[in-house]
Amino acid sequence: MRIPRWPSKTGRILFLCCVFLCSPASFSKLISPRGFRYGVLDAELVVIVHQESPSKFMVEEVFLGNASGGDSIKLPGFRLFTEHRDGPDTVEPITSGTRILLFLHHKKDVPAAWEPTYFGNCFFWVQDPQQVSQLRNMAEQAVALRRRWEEAAATPDSRRRAEALWPFLSMKEYGDDIRKHTESALQKIAPVSGDFFAQQFASMERWDRADLFKNAGAYGGDKLHETLASHVGTQQRVYEKFESTSVSNGQDVLTRWNMLPEHVKDTIGDIYYGLAGLASFKRRDDLPLIREIARWAVKYRLEQTSEAALDAFRTMPDEENLPVLALIWKTFPLGSGDGDEIFHVDVIEALCAHKYPQTVPLLAPFVTDDFAGAEAEAALSEIVGRDLGEKPQRWLDWYAERDNLRLKSRNPN
């Protein structure tokens, strides 16, 4: 048995991002946003300090947490820096006049040590002590925001809690960090939050709603499930109407996408996220509908929606998924060169989850794959009961022999 040669889906995404981001021709890096809305919910201390020594800081003002003025905080290696997407960080000097606002929590691996929250990025500074009021104002706004969020999250009645937390989902108003904490808090009161989501569905801004689609199952509830399924169907009809009046003129996928009206792009996104949301409920009785949407997506060459179907099939294997899996792979083959290419490891992973004899002829060609051949071979071995090696024909021969034996048992004469 070979050693697997390709990481998990998350690992693959990170790998590809690293390759792209480190490319000399397009050097760029991901940077963490900085603002008082980021990191405050994770903070155990919110303090203004000045430096005593390279790794030691003295507390001047406390806005949150168990500390007092005059206390010392150790932050080995701490520096003031501003991240830049292109090029190196800008590092600022720390002088006797520098005042720093810190949002701190204990390190997970070293509980006695402190570090800034939000990926080590939650700190702000002024170089003139006369400007410390700017830091004080920021700290007060952050702690007030946290108190409002905590009050909402502590609402005893689940329905009222969902209502109180809901505004904090706004990316525009509160940013991604508070949104993620809010999502987690809402998911803890499923399916009440799912019912509330369903009620708010039609009135939500598309950009706020779309991100909730893909994890709709975590909020639960029949109302949200029905709302989501109905929405996908409506968006399919909208897209079909557009297609009935559009002409592609042989354009490649990227050119055609760039020329689509924005409302059509939104429709495609809603169908993709909607299907992902249906899959997140993990209801096996949804499989016929998911297969129907997948076939529809193949018809209109909507690759992302097909990818969402692959994810659904991987988490809910079923023999009837296999013809649709084959159709997706046939429509979006690797190396077609026209922009329609499902990431082939996603197909392999979906097939590997289907431990049925009928999977063998579909999965056998992948045993030679440089990235995921080992996974394909392992899954085939589990189906067949023994390892037939790295040559596809041996697996295909096994399947053909199995079919012949079945035919003979049915027609003994």
C-alpha cells in the first residue's frame, strides 16, 4: 500500500494559496484587519501600557480584566508593526513616549504568558503621550461593544437571544470577527436560530445572507430547510430565464463570466451556496433533490454548483449518486483547457466515500493519480477485500469477473 500523497481538502487549499502567494511574479500575503471590533470578544485584558524594558510593559490604564495600574506584563518579542499586502511590514520604534493599547489573552500553549488577540494583531499605539485620548476612546468603544454583545448572548429566552444577536451578523457594521462569534452563539440555540433565520431570510442583505447559506444545517429547523430549498428552486428558474435569452458566441468561461450581469452572478452564487446549505443539513432524503440540482448544474456548466454537489455526495454516499458523479467528471475533466475543470481530487474523494462494487470502474483509473492514487487504491481495496495494486486494469478485470459471475448465477443454463 502506498503512502497517501495528497493532504486534506483544507490542506490542499492552504498549499495552493502558499504556492500562489509565494510566486515571485505575484507576491502578496494575507493580512489581518486591525480595528477595535477585531479581537475584543477574545480579550481577557484591555489595557494601555508603556514599555519598561524590551519584554516588559507597565499598565497605565485598565478597561477590561483583572489588572491594576502599575502592574507589569511580559510580552517577549513584542514589536509595533503595520502589515502590508505587498512588501515587508513597517516596524515602528518604541520610545519612552510611546503608549500602546493592547487587547490580550493568555497563550494557549503557555497559559502564564500573554499575547495580543486576533492573530497577534490587536494593538494600537501613539508616539506622543498627549494623544493617549485616542487610545482611550478606542478602548472604551471596544469594551462597550463587547458588553452589548455579551448582554445579547446572555438573553435567557432562546428566541429573544436570536433576535438580540442577529444584528451582530452584519459584516459592514461589525466585521468578520464578531460575525464569527455571533454565528457560533446562534448555532448553540439551533433550531430556534434556524427558525429565526428563515423569518429574516427575505429581508437580509445578500452579502450577509450568502455566508450563512453554506452552514445552514448548523442552525437547523424545518422552516430554514424549506426556505432554502425553495430559494434554490427560485434562483434556478431565474437563471433558466436568463439562459433562454442569452447568446454565448463561443466565449470561454472567464470571458463569459465577466460579461454576465451582476444580478445573474448573484443568482449563480445563491444556487451554489444554497446547495451547500442543503448539504449541510445532512438529510439523506435530500439526495434526490441534490442529484437533480447537480444534473441541472451540469446542463448549464455551473462548475461551482457541481463542486457543492460533490461535497454533498462525499458526506452522504449512496449508490444512486454514482451516475451523477460520473456525469460531473465527464463534463468537467481535468486538462480540458477551456476553464471548466473540477478539481479532480474532489471527485476522487467523493468516489472513495462510496464503498460499493459499482464504484470500482469509476475509481480504478485514479489509482495512477500522482496526488490521490493511494487514497483511490485504499478505497478500492476496502470494496474488493484485497489490494490489487496500482494498475487500473486489474481492478477493472475484477469488476468484469464479478459481473460475469452475477450473470451466470441469474442464468445458470
